[in-house]
Amino acid sequence: MAIQVGDKAPDFELKDNHGATVQLSDFRGSKNVILLFYPFAFTGVCTGELCEVRDNLPKFADRDTQVLAVSNDSIHTLRVFAEQEGLEYPLLSDFWPHGEVSRAYGVFAEDKGCAVRGTFVIDKEGVVRWTVVNALPDARDLGEYVKALDTL
């Protein structure tokens, strides 16, 4: 079961596409976080969603928000994907232990070996304020989580 609104967001520590360690709690007290889980780099729906985020980064910066995108791909795959698509926000690797963070958020599809499309809006205190989980083929509506940020 996915983490629900009002729950404290589980802290995690993952490597980004540059090999740097990113910890969710590093943003506590300073930034809201949009945490996007997605199945795989280089796939059609995922690429479209992450490029839409790229094209709308000022909307998040204006709302004092850090975007973190998580997949079960390796950091090496994520580095090439980010370079190819011009993604300048952290792509985090939940590769090993495989899916540990995705499981903590309740969005790991055991039968597929990857995360589904889970979105979590986390406030500066580390509390989940909005969430939606979409099936693998169903793209998310960026406008919905921008609206959720406006309520913080």
C-alpha cells in the first residue's frame, strides 16, 4: 500500500545520476519536495513526463520545491538518460538494494521489477500532503501536483 496523505515521508539515501548522495531529509525545513517514481529511463511515457517536468522547472522553483525523480535504473543509465534529454534535476537510482525505496513508498510492482508512477508532494516538514499512483502506462498530469503545491 502506498504512503498516504498525512504520513511522514520515509527518509532515504540514494545516489543520483552523477553519483552524488541525495537524502530526502536534507530538504527538511528548507524545500518542499516532489518525489516522482517512474518505471524506466528511455521509455516513451517516462521520457515524456520527465521532459515535461524539465520544461516546467520554474514552476517548481517559484514554489520553493525540489524535484526528485526515482527509478530502478542504475546511475550509469540515468546519467546517459539525463544528458540525452537535458534533465537538470536529480534522477535517483533505486537500483540496489533493488527497489528498496520504491517498496518503502508502496509503489514497487513486484511482478514487473520496477516502480509504478507514484507521485508524492512532501512539505518542508517531511509530511506527504498530496499523492497519486498511476499504472505503468498512464501518464501523470503535472498540473495536478503543481496545484497541490499551491495549497502548501
